[in-house]
Amino acid sequence: MWILVVVLLVALMIPISAILLDSPLGRSFARRLEGGDGAAGETGAGVRQLERRVDALETDLQELNRSITGMREELQFVQRLLEDPGKKKRPT
């Protein structure tokens, strides 16, 4: 009876392990195992690269905010001109 349970357990573990190993989580785990000790150095380089990208994105975001602020002011100016065109009289 115990032999049947063991055989059934092994037979069920084969497809379950195949599914887990073929998943993205299994692939990630395999990449970490293949990397060994060199993965720590690559991780530090990856972090530095991400920091540079974040800094660049923050700079772009600040420039976009300044641009949007300028456009908002221009829009308010044009709206004021359109609301009261007679308010600004031309000198003759």
C-alpha cells in the first residue's frame, strides 16, 4: 500500500514541478542560481543604472511641470482677453 502511495506521489510531483519550473518565478529562480556570486555585482550595477534613469525621469518631470505652468498662465491670459475685449482700449 505504501509503495502505491509513493509511486502516486512521485507521478503527481513530476507535472507539478514542471509547471513551477516553467513559470516566470521558476525562471527567475534559475537565473539567480546560474548567476552565483557574480549576481551581486550585476545587481549593484543595475541599481546604479536605475538610479540614473530615475534621476533623468525626475528632471524630465520637472521640465514638464514648468512647461505646464507656463501654458496654464498663457491660457489664463488668453481667457482674460476673451472675456473682456473692451476692457483694453487702444490709445488713439
